[in-house]
Amino acid sequence: MAEILKEGPRLRLRRAEPADIDYICALQEAKENSDYIVPFSRADHETIVTQAQAAMDLIVEEHGGERVGYLHVTGLLLETKEQEWTHVIIGKKGLGYGHEAMKLLKAWAFEDMGAHRAWLDCKDYNARALHLYESEGMVREALIRETILHRGVYENLVVLGILDREYRARKRNGLEL
């Protein structure tokens, strides 16, 4: 039975299992996603799903069990209680699932895991993702210029972060689940 980490109105987060690896790899490779991430190999995902303790692959799914996305979280064993979120990929776009998935991820990170800080980076031309992250309370912290070589072009990354106190303030103001 899959380990459910957090549940919301329409979605839940659960720990990925070996049977999810094909789905995760397909999401990474999908045309609408592949330009925005640096994919992990299948072997990387196999290690993360079966052995990793400091990192975790998470599945975003509807309550009926249909998978709608995937998230990767690292930093789970850091003494600083800082998580990095990568590969925030929602396969069913345009339904508000990205917002709910981010709310579930923040609730799990700050309420259940005791995180102090969470951060991610995003390619500077990914306007849809940048809008999502900022609307979910993440603050732009840095621009890392020309740090990724993608298809022969150097690309910039925007670093965004959120602190536990910022999350709690959003929760008090009714902006979180």
C-alpha cells in the first residue's frame, strides 16, 4: 500500500513506488515538460525510490488514484531543515492542480517534516511556473546567470524560497490548506 503523505480537497501526495518510475520518466520526457527541467535517469529514480533517505520522489494523484504529477524533494536529512524541491511537474495542466500540489507540498514540508526553509529553482523563461511559485508565497531570492547548457544555449535560473514563518503567516491568513 502506498504511503500517503498529505491529502487535500482533490489531490494527495504519496511516496513514489517502483511501479511509478515509468510514469515519472514519461513526465520528464514529455514535450511540454522537457525544456523546463534537468531530468534524472531511470537508474537515478530507481535508487531514489528504493534506497534514498535524504531525497524522495512524490506522486501527486487524484483521490481516485489517477496520477497527475510528480515532485522530487531533497534535503530531508539536513540539520538545517532546508528542503530543495525539484521536478515540480503536473501532467494534467489547467485544472489548478499545480496550486493544490504546492499547498500540499508546503503543508507536508513545514507541518509534518518540520522544515525551516524550502527552495527551488526555475528557468527564467518558464513564466507559468514562476507565476505559480510566486502566487504560492515563494520569494525570488536570486538569478543564477547562464548556469545550465540546454540544447547548445546557456540558460538562467531563478531561485525562489519560502521560510516556515512565511508559510505560517499564509496559513493564518487562510492562503494555505
